[in-house]
Amino acid sequence: MLACKRIKVIRKSRLKPHHSITAEQLIHALSALKEGASALETCYQEYIDQAQENYRQSARNLLHYLSLRQNDIRAIQDDLSLLGLSRLGQAESHVMGSLNAVLTTLHALAGHPVLRPQAKQQMRAGKALLIDHTQELLGDPSPERIPHIMVTLPFEAAADPQLVETLINEGMDVARINCAHDDAGVWLAMIRNIRQAQSKTGRPCRIYADLAGPKLRTGAIEPVGHMVEFKARRDALGHVVDAARIWLTPSDQPEPPLAGAEVTLPLERAFIGMIHGDDVLDVEDLRGVWRHLRIVERYGQSWLAQCHQHAYVQESASCTLYRGEKRVAQSQIEHLPEVVLPLVLKAGDTLMLTDSNTTGHAAEYDEAGNLVSPACIPCTLDAVFQAAKPGQPIWFDDGKIGGRIVANTGSALQIEITHASPKGSKLRSEKGINLPETDLPIPALTDKDRTDLSVLAHQVDIIGLSFVRSPQDLLDLHAALDELNASHLGTVLKIETRQGFEQLPLIMLTAMRLPPVGIMVARGDLAVEVGFERLAEVQEEILWLAEAAHIPVIWATQVLDTLVKRGLPSRAEVSDAAKGIRAECVMLNKGPYVVEALRFLSGVLGRMSEHQSKHRPLLRRLSVCDLPTDNPQRREM
């Protein structure tokens, strides 16, 4: 393999445009850019050779684009604009074609004989490849709009064929099954309903199984007891406007609550049998007072009661049944759910992150208010303790809480909380943990993923790989698919870590061995990993690189989130959703208003597709485009 050579173009710093620039000078500058692109292509020829045949031109174009963006050419752009020429601002999908087109014009302006390269054909071919690769992965585009829409299926989609049919009719092009939730039985039921709805509606819909990947989350917190809370609703003046509704049901065979009951109190069957309408049940509050529940109506073996007070009732609490002034019977509350309170953390607090064999608890203080034991919470991935180092940052719950690692004992991290709400931020179990500067020694494809893959490989159209950080992660997936005779499946690579973003060019070149392939911008985790202030910049760079590779992008995480969950979008979310026109697919998450959100998003994208296609960037230097100058093929293999 030839040694890689970087071609240094002109002007590392951005210069002011001037009127003395000549066509000859620009010919020299653009020729140097072409020479650098060709040199990088030669350096990485092995990657091109190993790409599938209809992706080799895409691999070449990606390398040309990487070479182009290793330079700051903003001054060249300004000079080109002074001559009324293309500023190379939309060259992503056809770098050589764009350079050749501008050079042809410059040669004509300089009075040189013009050898007309096939610039237009090259430019058209680049755009066509992105369209073809998108269709291969995601299916035929909707006639109403350009971007596809992916919808994460809720649990109800397994038992409700009509819901799936409605989603397809409203414009769902890809159905996402999240393998981090539910189980194989639920997933297969969802798939049956999708196939049935496809047949019934005549509309295509690809099925995408999103593998869970390594589970880096907070673990269990010790419960504080078994109890329930209920309270009446009051107006601004403190008057009760709606009593709390309590469901009294036999503890041996509890019945599901009806009539809008919010809280269930299980009682002995014999005690339930003594209740009459209009009786009063006095229940002991754990604060040492009694709460009065008026019996309203019977439903089967259970009763609905109402209370105009606020109560905390724990398991084994005493209760007494009254009929008028007469005490009828006495018993105890049975089988209440465990209550787990979140840890409340403020800046300056200490948090211990412990291994998966422990249980978390709140900070403990003595009678004088002195700290006896700091708050602690377990981590589901013990590999963290092999890799984390003092001084590295750590984030919890999508960046809501941040800290700095002070010490690593091998089984626990001592963390100083540096970012939290002034009033304290709540940390619960099952919340994500991000270690953006820690190189975790774990593969992206877990044993659970391999098991799930064996169940789903011949049932779905696309497989999503979470936690992609290096080309090796992708090679592991390719090997697993090959073992299952499922190499035909499309793959989606979720870019959700800093390492994954920094390795993206090599990851995409490797992915071209087994296409079709797509990139998912997992903006939630990625924002925490690279910093919220850099997210906008990073997601732009991913869009540019993917377009250069002719690889479709899926715009994901919290698109129209409040509309999906609460039925009403915010203005910021509508603007964010409209930006999805820049990608080839936009993903909605599950929620009670997902059908309404799907209908709304389809309308927004349909209108936006009439106004915008992709973007017009300024081409400053991008550090992500720097590739290693040793033999990259042997190093990655």
C-alpha cells in the first residue's frame, strides 16, 4: 500500500475575498484538491476493493470528501463566488464531479483549451446512488413526501392489529421493534400484525429490529417500604373539587380497578364481605392520623370508595369499618407495592457508583446532620470499573446529572457531582450512564443481542446495531449475520458515542462490505457524549459524511416528543421535526398520541419537501475527516 500523503491547499486561516484573484490561481488550488482526493483514494484502495460492487463509487466519493474537508477552503469559496462560480457548497454526493465542473469553467475563463470531463454525469450519479441506497434499505418512498418515517411500536401493537394498520395507513414506512423492551413473544406478535396490515392495506412497511446493545444503566435502589399515596384534587383556594377514588378488593384474588379508581387497597375477603354501601372505612395513615373513606358502590367482589383527604398508607396499616356510629369489623391492609424513592443529588455531593451485586440507597446522616455514608447506586455493567479513571466525566439520565470521577477502587467509583438542579436532581434506577472519555472494553454485540438475532433474523428486514464505536463492532455483526444465513439484511448503525462519531469514516467504509446500510443519529446519548453545545455541529457533520458515502440517515431521539406523550407539540419541536427533511428517514418514539404525531409529522415533512433538499454548508476544515496514515486495513483487522 502506498503511504498516505496529505495535499496542503492554500490558506490555513480564512482570508478576506479580494478582486485580484485570477482563474489561474483558482485552477492551481482546485487541482491541488483533486490531487489530494486521488491520493487518499489510492491510500485506502483496499477498503474500496472490499466494498460491494455498487458501493465502490460511494467509497471513492467518501474518501474524496474526507480529503476535501481536511482543508479549510472557505477563502476559495469566497473567491469562486466573486467569479460567479459554484462554491462547492453541495459537493457531498459528487466531489470529483463538482471539482471537475468548476475547473472546466475556470479553464475556459483562463483561455485554456477545455477538455470536458463527464462532470454532469458524475454529479447525477452521486445523487442517484443515495436515492438507490435509501430505497434498498428503507423501501419505496411515500408519494406524499421525501423522507421515510419510522415509528417505534408500543407494547399494544402486539395485541392490537388495528393500531398497526392505522399506523401504516397514516404513513409509517418502517416499524421499529426495540429489543431493549418486551420479549421475543411480543416481537413476533408485532411482526405478524405488521405483515397482516401490509397485506390488508397494500402499503409497504419495512420491519427494523433494534438490538439492545450493552446495558449501561443505573441499577436497583433499596425500597423504603410497601405503601400507597392518594389525595383529593383541590382548587386554588384549597376546596376539594374531586375526591380520591380508592379500589377495595380481595387480596387473595384482586380484581382490576374500575370507575376511575386511582389506588388499590387489598383487604381480607371476609372483611370485604362485611362492607355495605354508605359504610365508612377508617384507615391508619403512617403519620399517625386516620383517614375516612366513604364506601360508594360495589363492582363484583370489590368496592369503590372515596376520600376527601391526603393519605400515606403502608402495608399492615390498621383499618376499621363503621356503619353509622357502630364499629362493624377491624382488619389490616395487605400486599401493597414496594416504593422506591429516587436519590436527590446536588452539586458538591458525593455519589458512589457500585458494582451490579449491590443495591443503591440515599445518603445517611447522623443526628447532628453529619454525613455518615454517601448516596450510592449500582451500575449494570461491571466493565466500567476496569476502564474508568479519575478525572474523567460521567453523566446520568440523558445529561440531567453530571459529575467527575474522583477515585476508582475496582468495584466502585467515587463521583463528585458537578451538574445538577440547584434544588437537587432526582436519579432513579434504569437511567442511562454516559462515560464520554472512557474507553470501555466491551463489544457492541452482546450475548443477548446474538440470541435476539437468532430469533428475528429471518423475520425482519433491517437490524440496528447499538453502541457502535469501531469498525470491529460492525465486523462482528457481519459475522453473526453470516452464521445465520442472513447477510441479505439491511443494517443501521447507531452513532451514540463520542468514539463512534470519531471513527465514523472508517465505520462507513467497513459497512460498505455488506450493504444496504444506514446511519442513525441517536441525538440523546450523542448530546451527552460530545456536549450539548456541540450537538448541532456534530449532527451536521454526520449528515455531510453520510451523504458523501451515499448512506441514508435516520433522524432520531425525541422528535415531537411532547406531542407523542401529551398530545400537543412545542414550537421548538416543530422546528426540529422540520429539520428532518435533511435526513432520509425521521423516527418517532412510542407514546399515547403516536398516531396523531405520525399524521402531524407526515404533513410537516410533506410541506417541507417542497421547499428544501439537504443543505448549503461552508467548508471549513473538519478534524473528523483525518484518517490514520499507517496501514488502516491491517490495523482495524
